[in-house]
Amino acid sequence: MNRSGVVSFLLQYSDIAISVLVLLVVAMMIIPLPPALLDILLIFNLTFAMVVVLVTMYTTEPLEFAVFPSLLLLTTLMRLALNVSSTRLILLHAYAGEVIEQFGSFVVGGNPVVGFVVFVILVVVQFVVITRGAERVAEVAARFTLDAMPGKQMSIDADLNAGLIDDQQARDRRRAIEKESDFYGAMDGASKFVKGDAIAAIVITVINIIGGLIVGVLQQGLPLGEAMLTYTLLTVGDGLVSQLPALLISVSAGIAVTRAASDFELGSDVASQLLQRPRALYIAAALLLALGLVPGLPSFPFMILSGVSALVASSISQETTDEGEVDEETDEEQTEPQGPEEMAQMLQVDPVSVELGYGLLSLAEENEGEGLMERISLLRRQLATELGMVLPLVRLRDNMTLDPNSYVIKLRGVIVAEGELMADRYMAMNPGDVEDDISGIETVEPAFGLPAKWVNSADRDRAEMLGYTVVDPASVLMTHIGETLKQHAHELLSRQETKIILDAVAETSPAVVEELVPDILRLGDVQKVLQNLLREGIPIRDLLTIFETMADYGQVINDTDRLSEIVRQSLYRTISQLLPVEEGRLRVMLLDPEVEQKILDSLEQTDNGAFVAMDPDVQSNIVQNTQQVAQQMLERGMEPVVLCSPAVRFYFQRLTEEPIEDLTVVSYQEIEPSVEVEAVGKVDLS
């Protein structure tokens, strides 16, 4: 079997091998081992510890060695099993193999006191310095990683919405974040294994020395001095051969938790970052030289190290100078964008973005499987069904300059809506028929401007029982985003989106698209008609009817506003469904014929279409009268709807859309014949 076959065999049956290994380690604590086999296992323990510390040095980020917490447990268990086996051999036969004997005699020179001191120093270094530091770093890293998860999730979702990554890459990055948090949490707990191992090593050593004296003096009749020398040397040798791997594993744990993400291994990072400042080496060389000249101090080692430091600093300075000359030559090229792609990235503006204050970042976390980005995706699908157009991706990001509980909605980098939320409370709104009051913080619902209160979780059930409408802050934000996108949908319909819509219709009805563009209308004209419809909340789902109407009338009507009115009339069924029709009856306010005539007489034709040039006093009078009638309808529980002739509908709507919100203006031809119209008011010039 070749090497690749061995590796594949081990990988294929690794689960069985690990299970058998754990069982054998436990069995070592019960079954006596021959000294020769114990020697092999002790050397294997030391070798495995060296491999682990080298692997941690060559990893570039902690997750590359995510199995390390489990390895800590296995290596600790193995060391304890070896300690039990060696203790059994030492006490029974006063011999535990060549490895322990040589560590007890050769390493410490056969002096049990020196050996015990060296052993205690190793344990102190491992327990007090390395293990405790690694444990603290793992604890802090776990806490910080958990706190940073919402921001990282938002970054992933933003990249996904921007199209920088696909769904699979987003899932992989989310999984990596979860694994990173789990890794540091596991390391925080696994560090306790190493700490417990260090404590157990001291206890086992003391027990072995006392037990060896009892066995040697009382059972074997050895003199006290000989028994102390024999069993203490063997016990110290056993402690040293066990604590060296433990020290290496502790160092590995410290390296694993202190390594930040990097593109290079530890050695490269240390060399590149430690030696990148030659001035520090020059100063060190000068100090060493000065110390070498001090009378009474050995000058030779100071002079040697001073010369080496100066030589290394000189080499680094020369390399830095050479690189600086190369950078100078290319600096002018790199200060400017290298191509049109980089220029496009600099000028690119997100069509829609939502920025959150840091107090609202918790909303980005997944809640029962549905996070904020998932809700935004569902919202875009819902709006696509309602409006008939696919809205652009929504970029979600944090903004530390905002108030903690504030958020803003931007269209092409400009704020169009903003609001405040309380992430730990619920918004309760009175539908109008609830008389009982509830305690909470007064606020205003951001999407519709309704009075509301922020209530805590304890008062949520009571508010719902009283009849209040209670929603969570994420739903409040989604409602505001949805209403904002509806209001500005016409601004988001660019020529590129219009081209995508035309291509989609061409797949099923190529004849109408081929006739319409570019023979009858330009792409920009089609865009303007669709924008006019969306501006007044008319869905453009029935694209075939819209395009056929434009193809029929586009050759005789050059004004896109007038063409939009013709298209509206062809969508009368769609518009009728949007009107507040109750039991087949539509209540409206009518325009006085004198008002309509005033508007028609005020029209002025320009190259960009017609517009109303009316006397300001007359225009103000019409708007005020419309507001009065609309208010009367609202007081009677009716939605304000204006019914007028097709010739003036578009221009009256433009006159009133800004001063009067939520006013619907329709013409007679836009109402289904089966709908009965009831006039409840009139707008005149009085």
C-alpha cells in the first residue's frame, strides 16, 4: 500500500480509529503496560504535542484548526492515563522504562532536588502564565465574537443584496461566523482541561514521592536515603516527560486563541511585522554597544549582538529604500483609478439603502428563522406582485453617526425617510375604538404618522387583549420600508429596468414589443409612461395591455403624459379595484365645470409637454376648496376621491398631489361600468 493509500485508508476509517484510541487510553488506566510499550507511548505523546504546536503556528486563522478544543481533552486524557501507568510501574518495580529513567538521571543530572525544582517551574509557567492567559483571551474573544455577530451578519446580507456573493457563499460565511463563535466558546471551556492537568501533575508527583517512600522503606526495606533517591528521581522523570508535552499543548492553545485572521503563518507575520522598523534595531544596537563599554560588564557578547543588530537594520533599510524607489515610480499610476471598472465603482450609488443606528443592530439577527434580510427579500417579492416591477436590491448597513435608535432610508444616496425604533419594546396603536389607556412611551408610527406607544414585553398581552394593534419593531421598520418603496417606485424604474421588463414581455409576446420599440416609441418614452402609472400607485402587472395600448396610440400622441392617460383608461378594471368601492357604490367629489374649464384654459404647450399656468389666487382657491371637501369626506369615514373628465384629470392631479396627501383623482373612463357613482361633494370656485 503506497502513501496515498495509507492516507486515504486513515481518512476513511478515522471515526473508528479515534473511537478505538479513546477506549485504549481508558484501558491504560486499568491494564498494566510493559516498560517498552510505555516508552513508545511517552515518545508518541511528546511527538504529538510537537506536531500540534507546529500546526497552530502554520494556521492563518483559528477555524483552520477548529478541532483543537476536542484535541485538548484527548491529549489531557492520554497524559493522565500515562501518568497512571507510569506510577503503577514505579511503585511496583522501581522501574518505568528507559525514557523516564533517562529524564530523571540525564536531564537533571541525577539530582532529585534540581529535578523537582525544574518540574515545579514548568508547572508554574504552564499553569500561571500560559494557560491562564490563553483562558482569558478565549473568554474575551468568545464574548467579542458573539457581540460582533449582528454586524457581520448585516455585512454578509448587504453583500448578498448587492450581488457581490451568491446564496451559497452567504451561507458559507454565516456558517463560518457561527463556527468562529463556537470555537472561542469551546476554547474557553477546554482551557479548564489544561489547568486541571497542571494541578493534577503536582498532586500526582507529591503522591508518587510519598508512595515511593512508603513502598521502598516499609515494604522493600530500603534505607530512607536510597528510597528517596530512587523513587524521587523516577517520579521527577515521570513528571518532566509528562509536563513537556503539556507545556507544548498549552503554548498551542495560546497561539490558537491569539491568532487573528491573516494571510500568512505565524513565522512570516512575526518576521515581517517585527523587522519592518529598522530604526528600532539601530537604537537596540546603540544601547548594546553602550552596555558593552560599561566597566565590569562582559563586553564580548554585547559587542557581538550589537553588530548583528546593526547589520540586520542596515539590510532592512536597504530593502526598504529599493522598494520605495519602485513605489515612487508607480505612485502616480496608482493614485488614479486604473480602469473604467474602478471609476464605475467610485461613482456607483446604491438605489435603495437602509442605515441603522447601533442600537438597532440586534434587528439584523435571525429571529425564529426569519431575519431582517429575509423579511426584506419577502417584501421585495410582495411589492413585485403588487406593483408589477422588480425593485432593486436593498443594501442594509450600520451607521454609527446616527442616534442609537434611529434609522434612515436612502434612495440613490439621498435620505427620503427616517424614523426611530426601540428594539426592546413593542409598538401599540389604538385602532380608534379602544377607550382604555395603557402605559408606554409616546411615539408616532413612521409609515402613516399614527399616534402610538412603545410598550414593554410585560404589557404586550394586556394591550392586545384591550384591542390595540401591537407589532414588533422589525415589522414597523418593514412597513416603513415598504411604504417608502411604493411612494418612490417610479423613481426606481430606470431605463435598464424598463429594458428588462420589455425583454421579459418579448419572451411570451414578441410581436407587440417588436412593433412598439423602437418603431413607435423610444425606450425613454416607455419608461416615462410606466413611471406615470407607478407615481399614482397603478400596478403595471398587465404589461401586455399597457404595451398594446401604447402601440395603438403612440403614433398619433407624442405627449407621454397624454399617452399615460390613454393607458390608464385601458386599465379601468385594475384602477376600479384600487378604489374604495363598497357594495358596488363609489362615493366621490366632483369638479365643477367652471373649475375644469379654468384648468383647460390655463394649459400652455411646451416642447416638454403641457403644464398649468394658472393665476396663483385661483389655483390656491381650488386647492383649498378641495382640501375642505376632502376633510368633510374623511370626517364621514370616506376616502377622498375626485372624479373629473379625462381631459383635466392629469393636470388636476398634479395640482393637488403635493398639498393634499392620499387624494385619489380618477376620470369617468377609468371606472368600471358596473360601479355606481355617488357624488357627496363638489369643488368649485366659490
